[in-house]
Amino acid sequence: MAFSFLKKLFGADAKDAGALPPMVDAEAADCACEACDAAAPVVNSEALQDLQEFVKYVVVSLVDKPEQVTLGLAQKRDLTVIQVHCFKKDIGKVIGKSGKTITALRTLISSAASRNRLHVTVDVMDD
């Protein structure tokens, strides 16, 4: 189940599992014209929903009181923040030793979001 969920997040299909993504034209990437700004990607709500489900799946698996896990969204310019709210004693489990667990979760979410041209991060909120 988890692997199919990750495949969905990262967009891997069986036919192009080993294929490399297409190269991006360097001139188009550096373009700052009005036409490129108008073609800026709109936030993909389905992709964002999938990212939230993945965060919830991971956090619920880590904590002692999964029924108290809630997620929120905050938008800061072009950055979307998935806010994790959980029982106070479970915050340490989500963050992990030296912050390694939350860093790994942020890395996964950031890389999955970048495939949809989104900028997403995860914050653990202290209520």
C-alpha cells in the first residue's frame, strides 16, 4: 500500500519507471517575461491533498495518540506549509532525534511537491 501511494506521489508509472525526466531548456528557465509569468502553474489541489494524506499517514504511524493528529494549511506567497498539530508529548516523536525524522519528511514532501511545481514544507506546531 505504501509503495503504490509513493508511486502516486512521485508520479512513477510502470512504463517510465527507469526513464529520466525531460531536459529543461536553460533559456526558458531564465526567462522573466510577462508571458512566462502569466503561464505560472496554478496550485494543484489534488497533488496538495495527496501530500497532506502522506504527511498524515506518516505522522499517525509515529505517534502514540493518532486520533489527536490534525493537519492545517498555511499559504505564504509561493510556499505552502502543512502544519501538523498533535498531542504535546508526541511532538518529539514527529521531530525525531536531532530533527532527523522531520527533516526526512520535509525532504520527501519537498521532492514530491517539486514534481508538480509546488513549494511545500512541513511544520510541527506547538499548541
